[in-house]
Amino acid sequence: MKEKQDQHFGKLVVDFVNASTAEEAGSVFIGGAAAAFGFGSGFLEQALGRYPTLRLFEDALSAGDRELVGLLLEERGLLSVINNLPCNISLASYDYDGDKVLTFKIQPLEPKWDREDPYEEDVLQVPVGTGGKAWLEEVAEMFDDRAPLSTDMDEVKEKLLACMGEFVELGDRILAIRSVLPPERTHEAQKMAAFYISIQAEQEVLAELLERWRMILDEIIAAETLSRNHVLLDLLLVYNMVNRRELAVGEDGAFYEKPIFEQSYFTERAGLADEYYHNVLVYALFEFLRAKGNRDKLRGCPDCKTFFIAGPRRAKGMKCSRCAKKKGRGTRDEA
Ligand SMILES: [Zn+2]
């Protein structure tokens, strides 16, 4: 069992990097960790059951909440579009269920040296009221007064006004649904929307990590001299930081060495998502690489870019098993 552990570590890294989506990468990561660290089957069920995936979100979302959650997410998306316009004006809040007032924050075009914080944003409120689009004109006026004067700002203004119209309308629709729901259902929908947003954020991190790790493996496979490879040396620093043996004492007074990654690391995740994955991947990579001959077995298929660990029967194979098979028998890759 022990001599195979390095292979499990290698597989954890390779399977993660080969994942076709961020969603898949997350699940593969948990499965790979379970195998590499030798956690039991109960662990896998528990960790995967809590692991935030879009599938878990879909399963947990009740049909009755679907519409409201959808609108809340649309609202959130629109807010992000508005606040990412190349413009000094951002929308801080809109209390559609209260006084119906839009609160904007405006970065001053020039620093105001007479203020304690010369760059402090101005706050400007625009009441939406109950009828008509007068408020939209007020927003347009605010833009004309406060945004920089340049021709390309016309487009930004147009976009802002269109988004604001949509945003306020969305608020009305959310309010209409909320008004017939008990407050706890609204609360539940808000929780689900927040859950979805956290999954999305997690998957953005994973997508970035996937890209980074593909580059890392390419680099390590291609490196001529490992001892002078900066990508590898930087990762080694991380490994040496992570790889700290800790001695603990149990209830029975016996001393034991704490595992570097305990099961709770994967079931009760905390801290930065980026490091959460990266540290385990780095640890696994070096636990794999340090076993003699493993580095030469780590390969990237030139045809499909899949990474793989060549087994003893395919010691010379340069292509992944799938592409090697496609080429037919008798080739060198099939050896
Ligand atoms: Zn291939």
C-alpha cells in the first residue's frame, strides 16, 4: 500500500489538471485526496455532500424558490455590470422595499484638498418614486454633471441608463414576488442566491488554478535542469511551508504525529479557496516527484494535451493511452 501512495498523489494532481470543467475539478480533487491520504468511504460521502457544486445547488433549490432566486441573481449580475462600467459613478444600494431610493457613489474627478480624505466619494441619492421615469432623467443629469466630459462617455451613459431602467424594473418584480411570500421563504431564497454566488466565485478560482497548474506541469515536464527551474523552486518553497510535522498528545497520553492534511481540512473548509487547493496540489506533486523515476513518467500528450503518468507497460509511450490506441497497433507508443 505504502509504495503506491506516490502514484495516488500523482494521480490527484493529474486528474485535477485534466478536469474539463471547474465543477469537475473540485469533485476530482476531493476524490483524489481521499485516495491519496487514505480516508475511508464515509469521508468521501461527507466531503462531497458538502462540497459546493452547481449540482448541489440545483438539488437544494426548491421549485417554489426558483423564480425569486433567479431574479435575485439577475439583480446581482446587473449590479455588477453597472459597477464595472468605465465610469466614476457606482450604484451603492437601492432599497426597493423601503423608500425606493437609489444611492450612488461618485468619485470626484479632482481631489478635494480641503477634505480630510481628498478622494472621498460623494454620495448622491435619487428617489425613484412610484410612477414615471423622471428619476431616470435625474440619473442622466447626475451623469452629465459628474462624469468626465469626453465623447466615449456617451456610450457609457447610454449603457448606464439602460441598465438602471432594467435594475429598477427588476426590483419591482422581486418586490411583487416577495410580497406574497412569507418572510422565511424570502430569507431562504436570499440564502440560496448567496450560495450560488459563492459557488461561482469558487469556480472562478478553480478555473484560474486549472490554467496555472497546466502551465506548471508543462514546465516541469519540459524543464532541462530541475535544480534551476524557478517554477519548481517556487513550488518547493510552498511545499516546505506546508510540510510541517506536528507532534500531538492524545486523550490516552500517547504521542502521535498529526497528519499534514486531516479529514477536517476537506470537510470544514476555511480560508482562501486558492490556497486551499494549491497547498494540497503542491504537497501531492512533490510527494509524487520525490519517488525515484516518477518525474520521467509524468507526461503531456502532444495530441490532446491530456497529462498522464506512464505505467510500466507504456514506459516509452509519449501519447496518452487513448491517442496511442487511435494510431493503431505496432507503433512505438503502444509499447
Ligand atoms: Zn492524447
